[in-house]
Amino acid sequence: MKITGVTAYVLEELLGDKAFGWSQWVTDRRQTALCLISTDEGIEGVGEALSTSGPARIVASIISDSFAPLIMGRDPFDSAVIWDFLYNRSRDQGMKGLPIAALSAIDIALWDIKGKALGLPVYKLMGGAYRNKARVYATGLYEPQHVPSVAEALVAEALGYKKDGFSAMKLKIGYGIDTDMRYVKAVREAIGEDITLMVDANHAYNAAEAVRLAQAMEEYDVYWFEEPVPPEDIDGYLEVKQKSRILITGGECEFTRYGFRELITRRAVDILQPDLCATGGFTEMMKILAMASAWNVAVIPHVWGTSVGLAASLQLFAVLPHFPERRYPAEPFFEYDRSPHPFRDAVTREKFVMRDGYLDIPDRPGLGVTLDMDFVREHATSVKLEKG
């Protein structure tokens, strides 16, 4: 089997009055770069690059202009060899960020091809499933725009997630300690004690501020405090972790095994959160999991994209080992983005439906989803094509 074509599709749409804020800025659009790889045997694979890693158009250009010419004629089953080759060709300029997000989309598409060619889901190719469904938590509770009371709007949204059957949800913070505490208090009192509540500051604080906030949040039974400090501040992570009884998580802004090495070996976080669509795809994620397992650091991947990235992340979630293995292992959470997204569910023919707080992990070949090409072609704002 040989690679005969690579197409990168950019999808982007403004959110209008559904724009939402968080600690760094207001998100006024959703975007993504999808990668479709074709072969001489008629099998196609799809991957996605995490849109939060940068403008989707740039990622698409890296896929089609830089990487695609290098993999024409290659065997998609040589995914590890291809990964190392592309990384080495771009490492002088691209050890992190947009090039790795582009490489992630290519790698995911190659694994999709392998699974389809063998008639097996990707999780089977990676060694088998520890679980066949994912216990989800709702990612939402961003700062709504143009509402009379942000706190009241957040409470209403949180109660909606509780009504829908979520057993856990994540609240965005990072607006200042007093404001954060007002939101945490309001949401916790509204949802009660039985719902797991996480918070995410998106690296809005220095270590001293994050420690103050973490200690203040303890009485509200916050399960984890995500990205309390900037991702470069490993010592800051350690300081917050040492002075807080709340679990500290992070890693969505990190890339490849090299970027995660220090987070893992220094035990800077309690839970590691690499994103499959940003950190290097399946090939690299398996190496990160192996390192994390060796240091007994738990991994709960970051997930934030379309149903392509969701399907791929569910395949990865199936093979997450237990941290640690025991008779009654802890059941990990799976991130389920519920923030406004006009085309998240429309890019694939298959749809995901939460039942009783869980998503089923697809057992169809490859990622288990099929692109709705009519929708993708109709809504793509740009297309980058490379044919052999």
C-alpha cells in the first residue's frame, strides 16, 4: 500500500453571539484543520490537528506544503518511521507548536488507514482495550458574553449539565481570585456535593496566586486545578502541587515525549493532560504513556475538537493503562467539550451520544468514523491538496 494523496481542509465559522470568554481572551470562532490521506488501494484515513495550537490555515499549509511531499509513495503502515522522518526534517524549526499539531493530524490519519486495512479499531492495533466506554465530564462553563450576571448564567449552565446526566464538569477560572471564588462557590452550591467539579485557569496565575486560590477552593471540594501557572513554569507547578490538597493537572500546551519528559520525571503534576491532536498523534502518545507509566503519573488526555478528534481520542482512551494497576482500578474521566461549536458533530456521518454519563468507544475499523465529505467540502474555507 502506498500514499497517493494528502488533502488538508480548513473549517472555520464565527460564533457571533455565542462567543465565550476565558482567562486569556474571548473565543469568537471555531476552526480546525482536517487531514485526509488517500492510498493506491482506495483506503483513506482522516486526522485532526488541535485548533487551539494555532491558526488552522497555517497548520493546513504545513501539512500540505511541508509534510505531504515527503510522504508521497510511502507505506502508511510505516507510521513510526514516517513520524521520526517528519519530526527530524522539521525539528530545527518545529519541535513544538504548529508543526507538531500538523504531524499529529498526519499520524492519526495513518493509524486510521491501518485500522481500516486490517478491519480493526485503532485500539486493537495499540494492544487492546482496558475499557469500552468513557465516563465523561462536561467542559463548558466559560465566561458567557452580554449577560446580566455571569455567575447566574454559569449556574444555569451547570444545572443543565447535571440534568443531562453528567457526573462531572469543569469550570473556567483565571479572572482574579475574588471573581474565581465567587463562581466556584455559586456553581458548587448549585450542583450539590455529588457532582465532581474541576477548575481550569488556563495558566492565568503565578505560583503565589495559584497557591492562595487553591487553598481557598479546598472547602468547595474541587477535584482538580488545571493549568494553574504558565506551562514553562515547572517550578511553579511544583510549588502549587506541594502546597495544595487539590490535584494539579496540566500538559495540554506541551508537545512530544521530549516536552513531557520534565513534567513526568519531576512529578510536576498529579495528572498529565496531553492532547492527541497536538502532541504527536498515536505514535508519540504511546511513548508518553510509557514514560508516565514508568513514573506512575496518571494520564487523562485533553480533548477539544470535532468528532474526528473525539473519535481518535476515544480510541486512545480505550488503551490508557491503570495508574497504578490494582484489583479495583480508578476509572478515569474523559473530556467532552460542550462549548459552542457550529460544526463539531457535522463533519462525520457517525454521531456520538452520551448515555448515563458515558460515551461508547467505537469498535468499527480505524477511528470508527467516516467523514461527511459533502459537509466538509461545502463548509471548507480553504483546501490544500497534494497528489503524487
